[in-house]
Amino acid sequence: MDENITPSESSDSSKFIVDPLNGSERSINYGLYSKAFSYTKHYNILKIRYKIALLGWVLATFVAFSYVLSGKEVGAPIDRMISIALVAIFASRGVLLIMVLDAEIYHRLLNASFSANLEMETKGISKSRIHKNMMKLLVPEATLKSCKEYEKSLTPFALKFKKFICWIFTGEKGKGLDPVFYDGLFYCGSCFCLWVVAGISISTYFYYHYYRIAAIACGILTPIISFLICIHLIKRVLKSGISKFKKGKNE
């Protein structure tokens, strides 16, 4: 350890002082691995912050719903049900914006740094097995051995159900679901709830204005259309997954 190193020169992602880099290959590889690891941590923290922001956004939306339904706004130019529908639709646009930033932009940047660490571990440049173990646990279908071990741990029903879900979103039963799938499920679930609220509000408006057929049609079609849109959005999010990133890199 070089005694001339000051605390300000230590790693940004830690509170301890690391050995300074020199011209050796081992030292350079260690520096590259550490830097890529710090980027992975940075992007992961950003993704968590976006999810916290989404929770606050959805909470604020439901507060707006309660205010509209409270009747304190007197003389509004539009019906309450239409107001709720508009709030839900515009709030869902905010959810989609956060989803694009989190599950598409920053997740791809996270994949870039994660893949750099994984490649160094695979080639034996780094003795660590952190990212190898992550891949084995999060994407067991990535290797034949881990895939067989994972399938043995599932019940026949759970295995068939997962293959069915994989077929819906990827078109293939044996590829598995990338971890970013759960990011998409989180955001699309929020959008689905908001769209259903908007549909119920419009349906209620039609019902009380004696447009019964329109009310029934809106009440039935809204959840179906919302579900299909969510499937499309999750398929789009899956294109940001680590498996797609590695495939594009190899090509």
C-alpha cells in the first residue's frame, strides 16, 4: 500500500483506500473490473430511485382522484368521471416515461457494465465469480447445466406455467425471462390499473347519461385492450435484457 495515497484518492464506491494502479497488466485489469463494478452499482441505484419516484407518482395520482371525488371543486366545466379518466390517462403517460428511462435506457447501460465484468470473469482475468453466480441465479437458462438444475427445482405445474409465460412474451418456451421482465411488469401493472380506472370512469359517465351500450362496451373492452398493450410494452422492455445485449454484441 502506498502511504502517499490520500483518502480523497480512494475509490468513489467505497470508504477504504485501494492499492494504486501501476503499469502491470494485473493492476490495469483490476482497475477496469473495479470501475465497471462501480458503474453497475451506480446504474442499479438510479433504477431503484426511478421505482421510488413511480410510487410517489402513483400515490399523487390517487390523491388527485380523491380530491375530484370529494366534490370540493364547484363549477367545474367537465363531469367528475371525465376528470378522473383524464387524470388517469395523463398519469399513465408519466409512468411510461419513467419506464423508458429505467427499463430501457439505464437498464441497457447497466447491462454494458455488467457484461464487462462477466466477460472478465469468464476469461479468467478476474478470479471473482460474482457476476457468474448472478447470471446462474437470475438467468438460469443461459447455460445448459444451470437450466437443467433450475428445471429440476420446479414442480411440473410451475415449469409448464413458466414456459407458457415465456411463450407469450418471447415466442419461445425454453429461453426463459430476463430479469428486466419484472421491471416491465412493475410499470405495466401500474399503467394497467390507471387505464382500467379511466375505462371504469368513462363507462360510469356513459351509464348515468343513458348510453348503456357504450357503457357496457367500454367496461368490457378497456381491460382487454389495456392487457394487450401491456403485453406489447413488456415485449419491448425485454429487448433491453442481458440476453439480447449479449446476442447483439456477439453479432
